[in-house]
Amino acid sequence: MTQLRNERPRFVNSLPARKDRLPARRGFSLALVTALCLGASAGARIEPAQPDPVRQAGAAPAIRFSNGAKSVRIDVSLFDNIIYFPGRVNGEATLDFALDTGASDISSLDEKAAGDMGLTLGRGTTVGGAGPERVRMHELNGVRLSLPGLEMEGFRLVTLPMKRMEPYWGRKKDGLIGGNILGRLVTEIDYDNHKVTFHDPASFAAPGGSRAIPLMVEANTMFVRAKIVTEGSDAVLDGLFLVDTGVRMTFFNTPYTAKHGLIRKARRTVENIAGFGIGGVAWGVMGRIAAIGIGDVTIDSPVVEFSTKMEGVAASSGFDGIIGADILSRFHVTFDYQKREMFLEKGKGFARPFEYDMSGLYLISGGEANDAFTVENVIPDSPAARAGVAKGDILVSVNDRPASSFTLESLKSFLRQEGLTVALRVNRAGQAVGFTFRLERLI
């Protein structure tokens, strides 16, 4: 186990007072903080091409707990470590919302879902993310959100074309609950038992015996100091990281990656699709670091993305990267925006090893149930590439099991078993083709 030199890093006692802003010397931009995270591991966030639309008129933002309660515990589902829970818009049919702490001062609804409900669209703007594409975003007016045990109104809600991301996520996502709502609550996430508890901040008491990790909070976005150790080095690097439940893989921004030579120091790396966000497909370089330390907790040998992007949020020098759900899901975690504190308690899966795909395949899903899978990319000189699998191949079966019996999450997990022999049957331009290869660690 790699040990960080300081059990309690010096930055714990040197953070700004609670009312301080993030340091201007880092080139920090408020427009960057208010960029909306849409969860791609490549940091696919939104940056407006023109000034933000006017905020929703009407009722002041308000949250009400049912029956005078001070907290509510909700059953949630996890898919690829992202948290989903049922929510309603104006009391209508239940939709799937993701809990996204990276969506700073905004929450959102899929534009098709908004259209199906006949919601009134307000002023629009053009937005983009880490990929090359730009899309339209619209304000929604007079919308009331409800979760089990909670009613919310007056909060800024926008539409986004979230349906287009579904093939890369493998699961339907109708909306995001972001920091404009979460910032008025204390959010306790029990990843092990698939529960989220929302607390009234005025009555919340920190878990007994727990140690608070200081946060910087700007525009309802949380940042934490962390210590980084690269492979083959004893040097401890300091960094400022956005805390984001809506990003699947932890990553380092381009300036931080270049400054510290992170790609060069990683023993093995691969270039592959990192995800798909509002700006389209995003590519990245994946590898490992020796350890990351948050507070007094050390996480060993995580797989991370080293960004090389020259534009977008991942090119920012205002902060150093994002700590994503791959790390957060190993804890019982509590976020208190108003006190600027985070609590981490090790979960049952804390010590499980971080693994990356061992086949060389990047798969996307399709069909009404997201149970049809197509090869979107093949990493050169990987087991699948050497066997002859190609982009565009449609999976028919995996080790004699119908491809439709998998989810995208379970299929990715299946392809992370080192040494396993995999027999694929695919449809290639209407022809049945078979391949056999042995999974091997690429990172």
C-alpha cells in the first residue's frame, strides 16, 4: 500500500474561510463552475456560447419535506456507479433522475421528455462540452419537481438532449438533480445499500466519530484538496479537484497532466473513447496513478484519465481535475454544502481493485431496452484487435450467452476478468462471424 507522506495533509488547516472565493491566481472562472456536468468520464460539461438565459421567474426556490420531516431516505439504483432515483415533474409520470453534484447551479430535464409533457420552453442558448458538437438548451418555466418525500419549486431547470447520450451510458436518463437543489440540502449517500438520505441542513448532525474534510464551494460546486502519487515516484503532488457524482472516471485536466508529466510517468496507458457528453464523443488517455489521498484516506492504484484536450473544461487551469463516482462509490459519503464539509466512511467495496477493460472493446448499446451492443472502437494491439474484431460489429453472443441477456454495465464487468477466454459471435454486414481471445490487463 502506498502511503502518503502526511497522514493529514497540510492543506486541511490552510483552506480559506468559508466565505472566501476560490483563489483568483488559479485563473478560476465562474462560468466554468456553472458549466453543467453531463457525466462523461472525459468531463463533458456545458459552456454557454452566449450569456446565460434569464432565471426562471415566479416562486422563490423552496424545498419541503413531507409530513414535517427533517430528512427523507430514498431507495436508489446504481448503474456504472451513477445514482438514479424516481422523480416527478408537475406531478406527472415518474422519470429517472441522476444525482449529479457536478451540475453546479442548475438541474435539467431531457428535451424529449419535456416536449412529451407539453412544458413551456423559455429563452434558449447554444451550449457545448468536451466533444466537438453544440446543442440547444432552454429554460423551463413554472416547473415543480418532486422526489419521494420532497417537493421542490422555483429552481432553475433547463432542457438538454440527454437521450442522445443513452447508447454510451447504457441506461435511460430523463434528468439531473444538480447543485442548485443539492446545495440547500445535506446529501448522504449509502452506495453499499443503494440509499440516499436528504437532510434539512438546520437539523443535520455529523456522523459520530467522523472527521470532516473541508470543501471549497463556489456556485454550488464542491472542490476538495487531494494528494497525488504517480507510479514509480515518492513525490507527493497537491491538487484541487471538483467532486462529481455524475462522472464515472476520475480524471486530471490537461495543464495538470502536462505540468507533472502524468502520462509519461504511468507505466501503461491506452487511448480510447472516454465517454459521451453533451458535446459528443470524447477521447482520452487512460492509465494509473499510485495513489490519491483525500483527507486521511488513501486510495491505491486507481485507473484515471489523463486529459490532453486543448479546449473545454478539461483544459482548464482553474482546477486540476475531477474526483468521480469510481472513487466516491467506495465510501459512505455525506455532502454538507452550507458548512463546506464532506464526510467519507469506507464502504464494503473500498479495497476492491480498480480495473479497466481487458478486451480492447468500447461498446455502445441500442434498442428499446438498451440490450443490443455494437463495437464503437477497438484499441490497437488489444486482444480483440488481434482476434479481428472491428468497429461496427454487432454482438450476437458472448461465451454462448445471448448478448441481449447483458446490460452495458454487466458486459463491461464481464470483460474485466483477466485470463478469461472469450468467444464472441457477431453480425458483420449481415454475416455471422466468430472470434476467440483471452482477456489481458491493458493498464
